Amino acid sequence: MRNDLKKIEKICAHCEHAVIIRESDVCVCGEHGVVRASDNCRAFKPDLLKVTPHVRKLPDGDYDATVFLDI
């Protein structure tokens, strides 16, 4: 868990204090008011619900249900 927090890009769009305004590059910050989503500051607190997870892809191959279901 701790390593996941270190990998998060420290921008306002991923901060707990910021609320993103729809379809724009602007956030309303609880600490600094209206700021760009790509800005950063010392008050950054990561919010894991705002970060899109990286999806791992399976290697190419022929798979059937027995591979995933321990049948």
C-alpha cells in the first residue's frame, strides 16, 4: 500500500483537497481555491479513488476456464 502511494503523480487532480470541475483543466482546492489540475503544492494528500489503476494485460496464448478457476 505504501509503495502505491509513492507512485502516484503529485498533482492537484489526484489530491484529497481538490474537486475537479467537469470537462476542464481546473480544480477547486480546499487549501488554495481555484487552481489548475496539473498544479501541485506542499499540502498534497493522495486520494486513491481519483487515480485510474494500471491494467495488466495477459500474455498472448490460448486460455480456457480451467486456467482461472482451479477446476
